[in-house]
Amino acid sequence: MSLLRQHVRGAARSLFPSCLLSHSPSHVRRTVHTKDVAQNASQTRPTHPRVVFSGIQPTGMPHLGNMLGALMNWVKLQREAAPEDKLIFSIVGWHALTLPQDPKELSAARREILAVLLACGIDPKRSIVFHQDENRHHAELAWILNCITPMGKLHRMTTWKSRLAASRNARDDSEVDESLLNVGLFTYPVLQAADILAYKTTHVPVGEDQQQHIELCRDLAVTFNKTFKGGKDDPPVFPLPRHVIPSTSCRVLSLKDPSSKMSKSSPDVNSRILLTDSAEQINKKIRRAVTDSITGISYDSDTRPGIANLVDILAACEDAKPQDVAVRYANRSHAEFKMDVAEAVEGLMSGPRREFERLRRDIAYLDSVSKSGAARAMEITEKTIDEVRKRTGLY
């Protein structure tokens, strides 16, 4: 029996809902103590209901980094949210257009990403799941915010440089050709702010690299509220959203170059593990992952980035601390360690993968979820846009 199986056999609930538990072996289920969750939530939950918003682009099949860094945390947020909290998850098609897209591929990808979210455990009855481009209020609010956004602020944003660099497989932002910059990509952060503010969002789950965008969003909310105060007794239109960096998120790096994040755009397909990868493909990619020549397993991202990345992945699958995982495997060989990492990743991905393959063929159901989600989203944003129009004099 592998060390992984010995350590966690029979001990944990999966982060995925009960409908997926039967697909996920017990050795990779995350430990969740309901009583502890309830106590922690009661200590930290604000007195007012939360409005949580996050989005994902329909540009390629999600990889392991997306799963561990975002999607699992969305499911966790859904599970732990108070009944009065609003949870809003959007597939941001308009953002995808800031870089060249094949229309047929984008159309298929929009539907596939919706299937991914549902397969991972997002419940369309509990959360609002919809396509951003099916709610025109996002674009309308983005234009209004564009009109109060200083050019200098946008030029200091890193989004357009990093997205251009990724699209061209550049090593860093210094290699970016600014002649490829279009207006949509330059104003990308303003549309992102509109996505958030249209719902009067209070909490935005993001990675550390997205904090700059939330700061701009807050700045724009403050600017709008000060510029368009309304009557003497009128409250501000927009609350100031807070970024929430999930404590359980994991920053997964490339399996072939642990100095960079795992990416859909990398030319090396072995650098990433996709949701649709088979158990054989996962095992092959983990087995070929870059490590080093040092004997044993230890956790040091500076001197052993490849090993540290695999430790992070296994720790995230187990809901454990990386340091504890490294101690457990200290005297094991790289081959044994990689075998357990591959086993854990397959256990994590197998249930959602099977559910995705089932859902992607049920086009009628996906379209009904999309239509219902957009209608629910517009019920919220219609009220916000009415306020914005009145304050700006468009009524």
C-alpha cells in the first residue's frame, strides 16, 4: 500500500458535493469538519449578507491550477455560505475577446466551461451561474466607468502586458510588443470592475496577482460615489468590494518550468494537467515533471522549485500542509513520491471529469441553466443600472 493510502485512508469528505463523492477515492477527499466550519463562519461572517462574485474565461479547458486555485474554492464558498448570501459565478466571454479568438471554438468553449463549473459542484439552484455576455448591463456600466477612469491608472495596470506576454509565449513582460495592444485589452480592468460593481459585490475571491484589479475597482467605486452623490439623503450607489484570498488555494506551477505558473497557453502540453486528461496521461505528465538530483523529498521553493511544486499539489489534494507532506516523504524516492502525486491528482479529477463528459453532451440542459442564470443576474443588475442612470443624468 502506498504511503499516501496509509496516511489518509477513509478520513475525509471531498470538497465536491455528495453527487461526486462516489467518483472520488477516499484517499484524496478533503477533510471538512462541519461543526468547525459553522463555528468559524459565525465568528467571521458580517452582519449583512455577502454578495460574492467571481468569473472565469472560456478560453481552453481548465487545468489543475484552475481547479486547485479557483474552482474548488468556489465550491467551498458555496458550501459554507449563509442562506442569505448571494453567490454569482460568471463565464466572461467579453473578456475573452480582448485577444484573437476563433468564433467556432469560442462558441463551443463557452458551453464547455459551463459544463465544467457544474461538474465541479457549482449548483445552479444555489448559485447564479451565467454568461457575462448575456447580460448587457456589464457592458453599459463598463462604458460609464470608462468615462471616469484616468488613463494613467490603466497604463499602470499589468493585465494587458501579462496577457499579451502569455498569448505570445514571451518569457516576461519586457518582451511584449505594445503595437499589439487593443483598446479592449487596455480597458480590460474597467470591464472587470463593472462585472463586480453591477451586483454591488462585497467579496471577490481572487489570487494574489489580482489584488491590483480589486484596488482599481474600489477606486472607481469611490470616484463614482463622490462624483454622482445624488440627493442629500441618498446613500452611495456602490459598496467597496473586498478581495478574499482563499486560505485553501494553491498556486500550481508548470510541471516543466516551475519558475512560471501552470498555463493553458504554454506550447508544451506536458507542462499542465487538464481536467480531460486520462489517468494514464496524468501519470505520464507527473512522472516527467521537472525535479532535481537531490535524494529524498524536502520543501524549499527556492532551491527545489520542482519538488516544492509537487509537494504543493499533493498537499492541496489532501488538504494538508506542504511542510507536513514533505516530512512524511522525506526518505522516499522521487519515483515513489511522483506515483502518489499522480494517484492523488487522478482521484481529485476523475469524478468531475466523468461528470463533465456527461454534461457536455446535454446541450438542452446547459442552455436552460445559462438562460435561467442570465435572467437571475439581470434581475439584480437592472436595479443597479437604474440607480446609475439616475445619478449620471441618463434618466
